[in-house]
Amino acid sequence: MKGGFVDHFSSRSNRRRSVGWSTKRPHWSSLSNIFAPPSIYGEYLRWGYPRWFHFVTGSLELTTAVLLARERTRLWGSALGCTVMLAALATVTRHGEYGHGVAPLVVATLSIVVGWIAWRNGFPARYD
């Protein structure tokens, strides 16, 4: 379908703009998990995770942001981001906190879209 949503994000300039929205969530989320305030830290403990697990989550989200920022690794970043968000969705669903599941579901969906676009456009022949 020419002129549609996918074609819009397929052009090089629009792909670069899409990096902005695709990396903001993992970047800010990673910082809030790495430097977890008491409310986030308490949630991890309430869900049964070890005391240090917020560092793992934050590190994975920061790695996602770095991978999404480069065209060559964008597919891997979207796969990692989707995996992390689906794990978060599983956690809040298991504990009956369905309201907390909206953000991970939206970000996982966006990660799938970004990954599909990266897959559709192929891998660049060289590093940028």
C-alpha cells in the first residue's frame, strides 16, 4: 500500500525521526529502574523479585535504547525491548495489576512495529 503508515516510516528521514519516539521510553524507563525510587523498588519486592533485580531490568532497557538508536542493530533492540515489555506485562498480569499493563503492552506493540519495519527494510550494508 503506497503512501500508508509503513511507507511513511520506510523513508530514511522518517525512520530517523521514528528513532526518537522508539528510544525515549526505554531510555527513561531504564533510568527509573536503575535509580529506583522507593515506590518502584517496593513493587519489585512485592512481586517477589530479588533486591537487585531492578538493576537487571534497567540495564536491559538501557541496552534496548542503545540498540534501537542504530539502524544496524534496530531489529535486535526491538526484539529485546519487546521481550522485556512482555515479561513486565506477564508480571503485572500475574499479580492482578492490570492497570500497570497498559504501558508495557503499548511499548511491546511499538517494538514489534519498529522491528517489523527494520526487518522489512533489511539490514544496512555498512555501519553508519
